[in-house]
Amino acid sequence: MKHVPAPVPREFRDRVPAEPGRLVGLRKQLTGWLAGLGVDGERQEDIVLASNEALANSAEHAYRGGADGVIDIHATAVSDEIRIVVTDYGAWKPADPADTIRGRGLLLIDRLADHAECEYRGDGTTVTMTWTSLPEGAR
């Protein structure tokens, strides 16, 4: 009898504590999900790097002053598009114009994703990133 692998779900979702150390496992899960969809090479690296940047921004900036919090990630693969939504429930921290070393995370996300937008709400921030024109195996 031939073993047929189970199809990869078209949706990936997780909630993690807003702690930078917790993001490593989440990156690995996301990478595995993308690989299972057939996304590989540079496209997979772009998606994981941009998603990690959004997650890291939330973990580092949303819950200042030692406040506990969570980060949600919701990824979907529909037709030829992958959409990743990262949501925190903390406070937005604008970039410090005097800091010439940091503050380029949103620019990086914008360069890596086909489309990216950031929504600042009174109860947190949501970053939505999309990639289109995926390889046939990822559809």
C-alpha cells in the first residue's frame, strides 16, 4: 500500500507570548508550512524574513515596560497568493528619528513583500503582507 502524505492546510495560525526567544520556533513552523505548500528558495526566505521582522517588532516594541502580551500570526494560501497577518495588542512605538542604526523594519517588510500595510489601532498594531504569483505547487 502506497503512503500518501496528508495535504498541507491552506491556513497556518498561532499565538505566542511576545518574547523574542519564542520566535525561533514560530519561524521554523512557518518555514515548514511554506515548504509544504511548495514555496521554496528566495520567495520562502522573503516571506519568513518579513514575517519575522513584523513578529520581532511586536515582541520588542508593543509591550513596553515589562507588560505581558501576545502576538498572533495568521497565514493563508489562496489561489496564487500568500497572506501573512501579524497582530499585537500593545501600543505603537514610532521610530526614533535620532536612531540611525534601527527603525528600518517596516521598510524591509515593504521591500520583501509584494504588498504590505500597517494598521495602528488603539488596541494594537496589525501588519498585513501579501505575496502573489506563487509557483504552481504552492497554489
